[in-house]
Amino acid sequence: MSELLALAEGILEGAGGGHEIEIYLSRGVDTEVQAYQGEVEELTTAASSGIGVRVLRESAGGAQVGTAWAGSLDEDAVQEALREARDNLRYATQDEYVTFARPDGVAAVSLQLTDPSVASTPLKEKIAMAIELERLVRDGDNRIRQVESANYSDYVAEAAIVSTFGVRASYSRSGAFVSVEAIASDSSGDQTGWGLSAGRAPGDLDVAQAASDATRRATRMLGARKPASMKCTAVFDARSAATLLAIIGGSLSGEAVVRGRSFFANRLGEEVAASSFTVLDDPTDPRHFSASVYDGEGLACRRNVLIERGRLSAFVYDSVSARRAGTASTGSAVRGGIAGSPSAGCRALQLVPGELNQAEIFERVANGIYVESLTGVHSGVNPVSGDFSVGVTGMMIRDGELAEPVREITVASTLQRMLLDVEFVGNDVEWLPGHAAGQSLAVSGISVSGV
Amino acid sequence: MPALVEREILEAALAAALERGGEFAEVFVEDRRTSSALLDQRRVEELSSGRDRGAGIRVVVGETTGFAHTADLSEASLVQAARAAAGVARGGGGGVREVRLGPIDEHPSRADLEPGHVDKERKIELLRHADEVARAQGTAISQVQVALGDSTRRFVVANSEGVFAADHQVRTRFNVSCVATGDAGMQTGYRPIAATRGFEVLSSEAVAEAARGAALQAITKLEARPAPSGEFAVVLAGGSGGILFHEACGHGLEADAIMKQASVYAGKVGQLVASPLVTLVDDGTVDGEWGYLAVDDEGRPGARNVLIENGVLTDYMWDYLRARKQGRTSSGNGRRQSYQHLPMVRMTNTYLLEGEDDADGIVASTPYGVYVAQLGGGQVNTATGDFVFGMTSAFLIENGRITAPLRDCNLIGNGPDVLQRVDAVANDFSMMPGTCGKNGQSVPVGCGQATMRLTGVTIGGTAS
């Protein structure tokens, strides 16, 4: 049994009776290095821990829940959180659907998501990676004028969830990342490009690949212009497609559906996307950096098929949203750290790969726009109405090949329309940090706004 | 109120931070209490309370900053964190350096009604009141979510150069989000109230007005048509349009981007960078506004800084570290999300001074364009100046009149370019609260401006 799980059980036992109680503990160690001009600019090493408490009272009129949290595992912080949660409970509306997760008999998969080398790798090797990353970008191409930051970061995080309903779960995960932002410059002005490499441990990282990715993205945008407005097919690169998939995933949350905040509501079984489009949420696939054994309520994570060959087949649920919808949890509770209560969400999204690689997709599309970065996603996408409008940089596709770079434009449609207008799903899957993997994705009927 | 941590402990931590040759050391101790209440689908779903307390210590040696933080405020723990932060120093040269702190510069809370003194029942009443007002606006309202949050943030910051200051920041926030359902699908409306004040800002009237605004916005948008695609004249209503300046130039005027030559505004002090109608100010001293601060998170007093005056770039925004390299003083813009984060250059309340035009007159003199009643968030690439921001409530302007509502979309532009395109500024100044994200840290900011017009901006809609 992990030490953190033992601690959680001790808190639960000492919490006293009268209520159902759920204890969520988290603990983590982080390292961040930022290199600049061959030196360490910033170095942060930190350990943090915290507790989230939920208490529940069931009565004939329905259940009430109260929550509290503290950024410390000190005895007095824990006691204060328990006291506050109990007090908060008194004000909640009685609700027949409110509950905590009950063990559902689904066995957790066994995954090794923590690499001990994150902790054992000497700090100086991590620093050396950040400095090397910066050097490779600066020296790699004489059009690179500046490297705004070159970063190495890693973490080891663990969590434990126990409840008076019999939930008893603990899990841990590690991650390591390098990322770099390059500024390329010529007589036409400045352009930027961002590169990254991600893994579970420092040894997984490909510093040279991150450097060349940033350099390539920045330099090939040099001379970018704002084109005339048009309607065409857009090919999203893996990173921007992953961002799109994460947005779609938000609307596939059963919680958004039961709250009347998803454009997928009441459409189960319908054709919502092109037949080439199959969406899975599978945290048990260890290729996802966000893979997990347990969900945010301590139920086993599982593979859920949400859109199958274009047909809306399922939503993801936590315990409460599932009850409201008259179904069972899909093991999809997510929580935003100690301060966040569980809600239903996708954790590890992917599209079933298609047949074509990126070059083959360009060939089929012949003419359109290649989207290499998205901006304003939080302000320009409305997941309730489905309205979609984001800023992009990228390149024109002409006669099946990449042509001139373009910038200061938006691409727009609606999420509903875009799903139906998917033309090709690439086979070039990239596993990325965040909650979705990505691959090239071609969508027709996109409005491009320029001059 | 008792001190967060004893002066002697701060002095001991600073001494430990400098013992390996650090040139500068700082201890930031924070104690934050937050509470929130959420009403959704007419149910009070959750009251939550939180407490976060700890210290962040940084040590600067040459060009390098070391940083460590701890949730344990004992002397032993602070000294240990100080030594961890000092680990970036290459050793030698240090020795014993005594740090003696002078009198503290301490600022009281600006709240008349502290969040901790408000009965939770009263909070619930306000949530329900907002819900009822929103639903009363029309049967099309299908979903109402109301959230109330408050935070009480006390901090003390001390550094090896003798800065020793404390602030007590109380912030209160109330959001109403509505969904309206019609034949053509669902639309959303949103209104925030947010102030660096106590519970007194949440009068029944203020809450009702926010609820009405959010509901009517959603209902109006049910009739919305797709926004146009291409370049048009844009009239920004007073208030949320200030985010344009936050994105289009504010971030590019932060000294960290400037010093790395990663901003289109680097090297342009004294030059004409905007229309002469543009005078842009960042001002931490606007009492009660969301970005108000008595002292910043480095202990420097909040200040009113003119960034662009009549179109001429006058200065950038500075934190301690960037100012130190330039041999000048900080402008009071050193901010951090929490003790777990390093401070960096951040905006406070950023606004465009009002002009002399009449707001209705600006619309009347626009033959065709887009009227933006409310902007959502935005994003900028400081190196290229390209920015986007989202319209959450917008209308067509046809023949000098505001006509059809438009569906949500982004505007896109380039900072230096759009600053030249300001051709009218009215006299109806107002401000809006927002949350600014930078390098993974979020801080509360205010934005403001009067109704104004831009001669041509790309609207990212779908209608040709």
C-alpha cells in the first residue's frame, strides 16, 4: 500500500461519523529549468501536497454535499478542511442524484506510468538539456534571431482517493518535457515557431527534434502574408487537430449534456460526423501522457468509444452526471487538483487513424490551407452553440504541395458542420501532452477570413 | 491581525538565501482563503472553502534566478527552502550576510464587508435571486448557472534590499451564465461582476442587472446570423473593448518581452506607434477595480504608468528583475499567481483614456461595419504582434444603425497596425474585469475604454 493511501485511510478513519466522506490527497515534485543565452535563467524545484474533502449526507429528500480543500497535509489544515466541508454541506440543495462513486467491480488495468529516472536523474543533466536545446535552435539556422525561452520540466505526481463508500485507489504518474520558442527574422519581419518533445522521463526526450521543429516552423513562416478571404478545405496539423479533438471531447462530456450545455444533447445514435471519424477516450492506453489507472472518483479507467464511424455512440460520465442521465459512470471523473470537485470529462482522446499520411492528404486536397497553429481557441469556440472561429498561421496548399505561408487570418465554421465535413483522418498520430493525441485532419467548407 | 510570519524568521531565511553568494534574495509569504458557491439548474450544487498558505523564496545570482517554495512556515522549513533556491549559486564568495528589515509597509483590506463575515445563507439568496431574474427574461432561457467566489489574500514580502511590505487583498466575484434555446439551436450569455472589494459590491440590484444582461444576451443571439468574413469597420462599445489594448499592445509593452527583443514594440520609446487618439495607461491604483493592488507582489507600491501618450510610446511596464538590469526602478508591475510562482511583469488595470466623440455619433457615422457590445478573451503573439479576441455579443451596423445580432466569432489583427486604425474615441468610459494568463500563471486584471472605432479589422465569420 502506498504511503499516501495509508495517510488517506488514516484521515478517513479519524474523521468521525455522521456523514459519508471522501478524501482526495495529492502530492508532487516538480522541476523547471529555463535556459537563456547559454545560462540557467530560472530554476524551480518544488514539492507540494494537498487535500480535497467532500462530505455527503443522504436523507429521504435527497443528498447534500459540501467540499473544502487545503494546500497542505498538516494536521490542522486537514481538520479545518473537514470542519469547513461539513459546514458547507448544510447549504446545498437536497438532490436525489447527488452521490459519491460506489465501487463498480471493474478491475483497474495495471500500468507503469511513473519512471523512477525522473527523480534519480541529476539536476545538472536536466539543466544541460535546456541549454543544449537553446544552443541547437540558435546555431541551427542563421535566420533564427532569438530564442525567447528554452525549457526543461518534469514532475512526479501521486494521488490517493478513499471514501466511506469503499473506494480505495491510489496512482502515480511522471512526465518530462522540453519546449522552445524560436523567433526567425528576415527583411519581411519576425515569425515564431514552437517545438516540443514529451515523455515520461528525461531519457525519452528528443531535444534535437524539438529544436528542429521550432526552427522549421519559425523559418518557413517568414514572409507570411494575409491572403484574401475564401472558402476551402483546411488541413490541420497534429497539434491543432489535437486541440480540436479536445474541444469536441468537452461537448462529449455527459455532464455538459445533462446540464443542457452540449450541442450533442439528444443526438445519441445519430450521424454526427463523417464515417471516417471514430473517437475514443482511452486512459488505459499508456501511449497517452495523460493515461491513468483510476479516474477522479477512484473508479477504474476504461476505454470508451464515443463516436463510431460518424455515429454518436456514447458520452463519458462521472457518478453524478450518470445518475442524472439514468446510466452508470464510465469511469470518467476528472478533477482539477485538490480544489476541484469531480466532473465528467475526457482524459485521453484519440481518433482511429486513417490510411493516408500528411503528404498523401495534401495530394488529395490539392488546394486549400494547412493550419499549423491556432490562437484564440478559448475566445472563439463556443462549445454550447458550436460556433467556431479561431486565428491561425499556416501555409497555402497548391497543387497538392505546401506553398506560401499565411498569417493574421481566421478559419471559421461550426463544430457540427466541421465534424460532417471531415474529409481525411491521417495515419500520422502524434502523442502530445494534454488530453488528446493528434494527427493530420482535413476538413472541407472552412471559411478563411483575410483581407 | 497577527503577522503571517515573524520578522526574525524572514531575516533568517534571507540570510540563508544569501550564504552561497546570492546577490538578491526575496521571501514571499502568502495566506489565501477562498470560498465559492455554485447554483446550476436551480440547485445549490456546492459550497467550497479553501486555504492555501506557504512561502516562495527566490535568489538571484548573475543572470540566474533560483526558486523554491514550501507550505510549511516554520523557520527550519523556510531556511531549507532558501538553501534550495540558493542552490543555483555556484558557491564561494558568500559568507555571512546579515539582513535587518526596517519598519513594515502594511496595507489594510479595502473591503467594507469581509467575506468571512457574510452569512452563507445570504450568498445562497443572491444566487437564487440571480437565477430568478435571469429566468424571468424569457421562456427561451433553458439553463442558468450562477457562481459566487471570494478570496482573502494576505501576503508579506521581504527582500535583501530592505523591501518589507504586506497587503491584504479581498476580491469578490459573481458570474451569471445563461443558455437560451431556440429553433436554430442554443446560444449563450455571460455577465461578470468582479471587484477588489468585499461583499458590499453584491447588492441585489447589481446581481439582478448582471442576470438580466446575461439572459438578454443569450436570447438576442438566438436570432443571430453568421458574422461576416473579411475586413470591416468595427465599433467597440465601452468597457470590454479594453481587452483589445491589453492584447494588441499591453503584453508587448511588458519589459520581459522587450528585454528579450521578443516584442514588436522593442526599441520604440519616443516613437509614434498609434493614432494620436490613443493614450494608454496601466494603473494599479484604481481603487476597487479587479486589477487594483496597494503593493505589487514584490512589495512595490501600485502605480499609474502612462504607456502611450497621444500615440507616442512613453514607457514599458517593469518588475524588479527587469528594472534592476536596466538600472531603474520597478513600475509596480511585478505579480505572481501565488507563493508557488515566480513574479513576472504583468498588467494591472489597463485602459485607454476617453476622447471627445459622442458614442451614438460614432455609430451614426459608420455606414457599414460591426458593433461589438461585448468581447470575450483574447490572445497575442508578442513577437509578431498578431492577436485575436472573441466577440461574445456583436451586431451589424448598416447605414449608421445597429441592426442584426451576429453569432460568436473571433476578430484578428496586428497590434501596431490596429493602433493606427483608431479613428474615433467617445467619452463614455467604463471598465471590465478579466483574468490574464501568461506562462501558465493567472492574475486578475481590469480593462477599460470608451466606445471607439477601428477603420478596418478582420472579422472571422463565415458569411461572405
